Amino acid sequence: MNIKTLDTIDVRGKRVLLRCDLNVPLKAGVITDDGRIKASLPTIKYLLAQGASVVITAHLGRPKGERAPELSLAPVSTRLSELLGEAVNFSPEIIGAKIAPTGVTLLENIRYEAAETSKDEAERVALAKELASYADVFISDGFGAVHRKHASVYDVANLLPHAAGYLVAAEVDVLKKLTQSPERPYGVALGGSKVSDKIGVISNLLDKVDTLAIGGGMLFTFLAAKGYEIGKSLVETDLIPTVTELMERAEKLGVKLLLPTDIVVAPEFNIDAKPSVVAADAIPADQMGLDIGPDTAVTFAKAMGECKTVFWNGPMGVFEFPNFANGTKVLAQALTQVGGISVVGGGDSAAAVRKLGFADSDFGYISTGGGASLEYLEGKELPGLVVLQ
């Protein structure tokens, strides 16, 4: 897939509508991880250096067309001003917004408008026309939303001259390396709570990877498929037949499929729950698995450390609870030592490495788009990229 990039379009002195991904985690109105804001800075700074006035549109959470005050982009506007070192004009209005003639204007959460995510194309296009009226050019730089056919991602690109910003271009470049000609050995580590979120990725990557390590809540569906007792652990029983097929396919393809040999368990899902380590095939009926065990963490880390290309998406355990963060931390540490390229796939994985004290620069690349990255790796067409071709 070849997309139009910033160097193919003249933005000098133009009014630019810029779609960013500013969907940051908030706690009581305070931003807990500003990684996505920082990832948007190179494109914003370039546009300003070209004398462009910039109107940013972005979303935060899923307000579903309602004005949810806790999902306002106002705190993001404040942080963006600090990072840019200049005032950002924040517009509480999306339709009929007052746009600053120079500098940066950030519009309120675009998902306050129900038309943004509407299945009705006419509704989306009407909103896209409003957004397009603010600008001469559209730059798409919100990679975390390119898998959505939304007004500010897809429809507006059909109304204005357009190109991808630096972030989207970099993401696509990295994902091409992971899917088209990865340097071998190629290892993938997948975690997170649900196997249903990752089935498509596993299926599509099986004939591309050399080693696949499975952790997180999703691992218990694999253990259940092997006939193991999993106690009170998370499981998707309806997917056991699918998981069984995937394990058989991995064996036929000669893919090294790594499942945990030990598990950190606790009687309940609680930050203060008392942890203990048990064999993966001997989880007590009254316990739930909350992390991969220490032996497994070492095995996974060694396997990924021997690879030249590594993609990791999804924590290995409940990293937010210190007692169940070891698996994620050991794997992250291994990825900082990869000789080729290590890619941390957005969302919870990116939040985890920052929470655990790692710097973005410790890894080859930290993606901003968990869902978008996964859909790309599944082989799906992403509307927000198709429209930039």
C-alpha cells in the first residue's frame, strides 16, 4: 500500500485540518500517559514551520454522540500548549467553531457529534463538509483511528486535497516491515484479556512467524483447549475449537508456539490479592491466573531476545497490580535488547512499558494504534489508509 505523504503536498500558508489521535488515558481529569500527544508533535511542528494554520480534530473515549464532560479534550489542549510552547486555541464547539487565524486550534471531542461514527454515509458526509469548510488541506495523522470509517478519518479526505502525516506514514512503514519482508527469526508475543480480539491476527501471522508466545488472559483458552484445569481464570469456551485448530496449524507449519509452563495465581482479582506460583497444568479450582509465571517469563524473554524482528501486543498479566506485573516487565526488558527491530503494538502494551519505567526510545518503535495495528496485521483493509492512496 502506497499512501500520499506530507512531502507530496504544499501546505505553505494554507489552512490545514489535521486528524490526530489524542485518545489519552485520563484519571479524574488528569492525563496519565501523554504518549499520543507527543507522537503528534512532529507533524504539528512541521505544519506550523510551513506557516500553516492548523485545526486539529480528535476523539477521546466513546461518548456516543453525547457531551460527556469527563471526555472533554480541554485537558489535552492544556498539555498540547505546554508541549508546543505556545498557546492552543480550544474550541468547545465543533460545528460553527471559532478558528484562530494563525497557530493551532483544537476542536472539542469529535465523537460528541453522533454523525462522526454514523453508519449513515449522508450523516457522516454532512459533518465532514463542516470540517472541510475550516481548511484547504486535510492531513491524516491519527493512526489509532484509521481502521474506522468515520467522518473525520475517511469522509473528509474525499473532500479536500489530502496526505498522511509523519505518524501515519511511520506506522505504515513499520507494519510493512512486519508483514512483507521481516528479518528472521521473527517472533510475536501476544497478550491481553480476550483471545477473540487476537484470533484474526494469530491466523494471519501463523504462516509468517517463526515463534509465537501467548500470554495474558487469552492464554487460559489455550490451556483449556489442552484439557488443563484453569480454575476461575478468564476463558472463552466458545473459542476452544478455533484455538485447537490454530495450535494444530502451528504444529504443521513448524511454528514454535510457546504457552506458559507456570502461572501466577490468586484467589481473586484484587491489587492486594496474595500471589502464588503453580504449574500451568495444575491451577487450583479456587484460584485465577493473573500473570505468566517467572519460568515462563524467562522462556518468553529468551525466545524473543533471539529474534531479529519482534512484534508485541498485549500485557502478559495484570500489569497495573505490582504483584502481577513481572511477566510484562521481563518481556519488555527483553524487547529492549533485540538486535533488529522490536515493535510495541499500541494501547495497553504502550501504557504498560511506560508505567513500568521504560522509555519509548528503549524500543525500536512504539505504535500508537492498538486496534488499527492488529487489523493491519490481520490483513484487513483500513478505510482511513485506503482513502490516502
